[in-house]
Amino acid sequence: MNRKVNAFAGTLAAFVLLLSTGSCNKETVGTDRVANDTNCSCTASDDATVLQVGADKPFKTIKAAAEAAGNNTVVEIDAGTYRGDVALWTQDHLVIRAVGGEVILDADGKYVDGKGIWEMRGGKVCVEGITFINAKVPDQNGAGIRLASGQLTVIGCRFLHNEMGILTANEQSISLTVRNSEFGYGGYGDGYSHNLYVGHIGWTDISGCWFHHAANGHLIKSRAALSHIYCNLIADGNDADARASYEIDIPSGGQAVIVGNIIQKSPTPENIYVISFAKESSTHYPVNRIFIAHNTIINSHNGSNDRVLGAPQSGVEIYMLNNAIQENTKFDANIPMTAEKGNIFYKSGELTANGYPAATTVVETWKSRLEKNIDGYLPQDLKAKSLSLTPSHQYVDPMHTQELTGRPSIPGAVQTP
């Protein structure tokens, strides 16, 4: 399968040379929390039923296993390509995982209920190691996974060349956790479909992921009441297919915590803003706050009007703390900020191959600008969910996070030389 590996040409290549392996913890099915660690393996109870799928296994198709599975089940899928093998999942306490190598689900023109390759209508579900490609439906929003209900955790999966990578329904009882996964080449091309589209759900927690190449849509779009976007590579790329609009869009407001990400705007974007917040509504949720902390922002567009954040001029709280921002990207002077501390606007050429300041003098300048106690800006309700504005991890390629040895010493997402 062609992955189009030219995503990191030019300036962005400097930020993907961190090749150490990220640390991982187990993820129990349906863990209903938001946390800063990187969970990268689904686990189930010892008494779970195991169903096996493969050419020489009891179930020859994923669809057959989905129809046979009950609650408290593990579905193990042998490595290989499964064409048109779409499935509806309605179970609770369910693990679905690849075994023995990569499992590729090619929609091949098929879909479930007009929705996509898989539709989830169950309870607590964890999906691990599956690649979803070519989801297309008549409504032009075909998803690799369509999440209709429940608590879904996705670990180590890939969503490529779909109209939507993951698309959720609009139910506050839904939660979505995504770890160490890739979303690329998504969107129908109409600006209404995106690599990841989270509806009005309770919360979403995204970490250690790589988002790139969205056809006129957004790399991440979330309408969740709480969106936690932590230590990801959100980088559209520098080639002709890099045509995303916003890198992160939080259109309905709510609470968004965006920490420790490397974020890149392509040379040919569809919008001047890197991040957008509450531009469609600042009244859907009673509280509208966005925290943008310790991110490294790269702008390959080099447009004279490019801005870090688009947001309403009132009715929202904006906290912009300890970010490293390329100097060709400015704050919008018409948008007041609740707090703006410790941000650095760096010049092209000031960073090394891994995104760390190139000269000792630059490091010392950045250290002197660091705002140290930024967690004081975080409200108690978010602290109670184990959230922090001070990252304890750093994104490393491919699609992992690595724990830092100490507290951040400089602004930005990259803390190690």
C-alpha cells in the first residue's frame, strides 16, 4: 500500500528525527478518564471469550466474528488485507486487535448502514493495530470507524484515504480516546470532512498521534465538551496534497487543553489560522476555555496574515502559555487573551534538527522566558481529571510519546537537544 511518505519534506523534516521508542502502559477496556500517560495496548479480563479471525481460523471474516461476539470478548484478527469486510459492533467490554502483523481493512466500495467500514454501537470497546482505508459512502462522510455510542479507545491504528478517519455521533455519554495512531489523506475535498471529526460528545483524549494531509478539511475537528490534545505531531506536510484548513478546529467551544504538540501549517493552506476556537458557537457550552501550552508551531505557508488562533472577541477564555511559534505567525490583536505568558517567536534557522534551539545563547534566552507555574491557570475541574499544562512527555516518531526526565525548561514541545 502506498503511504506517500513525502509528508515530511523540507522544513518539517527537522522535527521527525526523534526515533526513540515511546514508553507505554496498558489500556483497560473503557477506561473513563483523561490522563497524560501513553497507553498503547488493549487488555481484557482473564475470563473473556476469544474469537479468532483468519484464513485458517474458526472465523474467516471479521463480519462473521462481529455477529458471533458477545459481551466480554476479545476478537483477534490475523495479519492480512480484508476487502469489503465491513462490520457492526454492538457489544460491551470488547477488544478487537491485530495479531501477527498489520491488519488492513480496505472498504473496497462496501460500508455499514451508510456510515463506514466499522460502526460502533456498543459500550466499552478497545481497538488495536488496525488500518482502515478507502471508506466512502453516498453522503461523502464515510468513516474508518463511525462511533454511534459508548466509550471507544483506539490504539496503534491507521486511518488513510477515508472521507473521515473517525466520525462520532453527538451524544454526551460518548467518549473517545486515541493513542499512537495515524490519520492521513482524509476528506472528500469539500471542506466538510476531516481526518478526525469528534461530535458533541463528553470528551476526547488524543496523544502520540500523527495527523497529516486533509483535503480542504481540518486535521483535527472536535466539538467535545472537553478536548485534550497532548503530544501529537499535527503537521499537514509540504507537498501538493497538503491542503488542510485549520490544523485544530474546536468550533463549538467548551474546554480545550492543547499541550505539547508539534503543529505545522503547509505552504498551501485553506485558512490563515493554525487553531480555531468557538468560531461557530460560544454558547453551546456554559464554559468556553482554551489552553494552548508548550506547543511548537511551524508555518511553512509564510503568509503575511497568518495567525496562531482564531476566536470570538468576547465570551471565551484564552490562555496562551510557553509556546514556541515561528515568527511569521502572529497573535490576532483583535482577540483579547486571558493570559499570555512565556511565548517565544523564533526565527527560521534557530532550531536544530530535532526542534531544539540551535545555539546555547538561544537556549538561555528561551529559559529566561519560560513561565514556570502555568498550572496555576488550570481550573480545579480539569486538574481533577489528571490534566496539566506542563507536559511530562514529548512526541517521538513514529507515533509515540516519551517521558521527560524532568520538568520542561524552555517553551515549546521539544525539550531535549
